[in-house]
Amino acid sequence: MTKYLLPLAFGALLLFGASSCDSEGADSQSDVISSPGPPSSDMPGSIAFASDRGNGWDIYVLNASDGSETRLTIDPTEDREPAWSPDGARLAFQSSRGGSKNIYLMSATGADQVPFLPGAEIQGGPRWSPDGSQLAYYSFLADDVGYLWVADVAGPDFYPLLRSIHPSPPETHCGGGFPGGWIDNDTVLFRGAWGEGEALELCTVNTDETAITPILSERDVMSFYPSLSPDGTTIAYSRQPQDQTHDDIYLVSAEGRNPLPLFATEDSESYPTWSPDGEWIAFVSASDGDAEIYAIRKNGTDLRKLTNNDYPDLEPAWSPPTSQ
């Protein structure tokens, strides 16, 4: 396999015509999260997620409408960070079963679990391009520096060609590379690196190396786990100011305008992911003592608790519209 590597230097209800939450809203939402509703029958699709149920991390799939779960992987090592293919037929995920953390592929039923990118480096965070032909992911090499890669998906029996991505301009903090999704088949949305003022930016980069663009940058604020809405207009993400000990779920336009809180409590909320119809956002909250998966409508109402157990549930990924 030939590798071409270029390092990348490591609320919003007003968006929808209403106000989300203010300083008093955080307190009220802390009350709301203590008594959420059950899964809703009008929630479409399925949610893949990682959970450690006492025997190591594995990948599960949850039926969003009724909360029923199916375990897809059974392995004593760690299986995490699931990501749906655009047609809903496959999942990419990170696994350490080969001795190092690499990307694997499997069918949506858990069959045909095969390594996609075997290697000694740490790989993770896979995100499929809209046409399913490419995977963006992060990798840590021997120099312990993170890189953003794009790989052609040519099938499990063929080592894909790895292509370089443009490096970070000095005036931005768009280095590193933890992909959050794709804007289109040529543009990756990702979380940038630490920079001046302890900022973590949300950025995009073209795979033909023509442009790297910061979308959202706030001084002394960490922005991470970006997730693009199915219609491409809005990004859900986690936001944590440096003087705050927890992160909240925010919404911002795809151009980076008007970031506003969607859900904010005194606990941490992270890993937002959009429902295939664009009406719900699932996320992780540790409000009840361990990490559970919740969902809320994009207007900040109708909170639902989707998992409820004594184990951590992380990294939810809602199935794409084509798999409904």
C-alpha cells in the first residue's frame, strides 16, 4: 500500500426561529434531564454506539423508536467509534483486536468484521464521505503527532490509497485532525488543534488540497465533536469554555454564524449526532452518574433517555437517511 501523508499541525433555537436556553435555562434543563421521557415512536432509524458492559468495549445498535438493543461485536479488546456508511449497510469502527487501534469494517448486522487499515499506528474516528467512496479518520504515528487522513474505500481485501490533506496555515488553528463528517464528497469537517488562547476550532479542508477553512473559533473555548445536519445547514457540537469544567451541546450554522446553546446543564454533554430526518439530536450525558445516551428535538424540547444501565454508553452515531 502506498501512503501519501501530509500532517495537519494539530442553541440554538434561534437558528430555527425561537430562543434556546440562557443562564436560567441551564438550571431548568438540569431539572429536565432528571426526568426525561422514554424513546419516542417517531424517532427514525437506529443508533450505533460503544458501551463497556463489564467485558470490554463493544459496538451496539439501538432501535431509536423503542430502545431495543442489539450487540454487534463480542471481543475482549476495545471496539469503539462506530460510523455508518451512507447506505446504512456497513459500519466502520475502531478496534484494538489486532494489537493496535485500527479501523475495521463490518455489515450493519455485525457480520464480516474485517480490518480496513491494519498498521502499527493508532487510527480512529472514521467518517464516510456522502458517496461512500472515502473514509476520513485520524492517526497517531510514532512521533505522537495526530494526522488527518483520507482513504479510498476499495473493499476489505484491498489496501486503499491514502491521500494527503493540506497542512494548517499559520494564521489558523486548523491543525491536527479529528473528523466530524463531510460537507460534500470533496470537503471534510473536522476539529482543529490547540492554538493561541487555548482554542479548539471547527474547520473544513478540501481533499484536493486547495483550501483549509476555519468555520468556528472562539478564544479560550474548546469546540469539538462536530456533527452536520442531514440538510447540511447546521452543525451540532460540544462546547467548553476554559473556565468551565463541563461541555454543553451547541448548534451553529454550517458557515459558523450564530452559535447558540441547545442543551446545557452542570454535567457534561457530548458526542452529538443528528437523526436521519434532521429533527432530533442524540448526545451523551453523565447526569445520572454514568454516561447515557439521550435525544432532544432540534428546538430544545422533548428530552428522551435512550439508554439506561450501570455502564458507560458513548460515541452514538445515528443511521443515515437512506437506511430508514
